[in-house]
Amino acid sequence: MEETKNEVLEEKEMNNLKKEADSNEKSTFKTRFVLPLFLVFILVCLVGYIGYDKHQENASEVKEAIFQEGTIYGAEIVLQNIFREATSCTPLPMNNGSLEINIIAVECLSSSGLSPSEQ
């Protein structure tokens, strides 16, 4: 009977050891595989977010540069047209709200024999 008790105690002890070993294996699996995979996932997400943010920042800078170049080009075209029309000796009417003026080249006035103050 005592041998049976010893066997039962040994069997219980073995079961407890197996349970501890199983729980250690599970925690080892978590620390060896799950945690590093989670950290790699977080790292990939972080790098992706930073890359996307930099791309958006660069895209807005490119759009702003294109807008500025277009504005400068448009102003140059307008000035070229004003100079061309003003030197053709025909008055070029321009207005800004309630203010309206006629632009003409000074050379056109002096070729007609009139000074700008007499005009």
C-alpha cells in the first residue's frame, strides 16, 4: 500500500513537472517567436508611416515649386504682351477695379511731336 502511495505521489509529481514544462515551452515560444514578430511588425509599420509622411512632404514641395514657376511664367507672358501692345503705338487700356488707365510707349508720343506733358 505504501508503494502504491509512493507511485501515486511520483505520478502526481511527474504530472506537475510535465505541466511546468509545457507552460515553460509556451512562454519560451512566446518570447522566441511571437514577441520578435510583433516587434518586427511594429518596426515595419513605423518605417512605412515615416516613408509615407516624407513622400507627402516632398509632393507638396514639388507642387508648390510648380505653382511658383507657373506664376512667374504667367507674369512674364503678361509683361511681354503689355510691352508688345504699348510699343505698337496704340493705347492699351488697363483697369484695376475702379482705376482705369491707358498705356502707350513714350517713344510713340515723341514720334508724333508731342511731349508727354502736352498730351
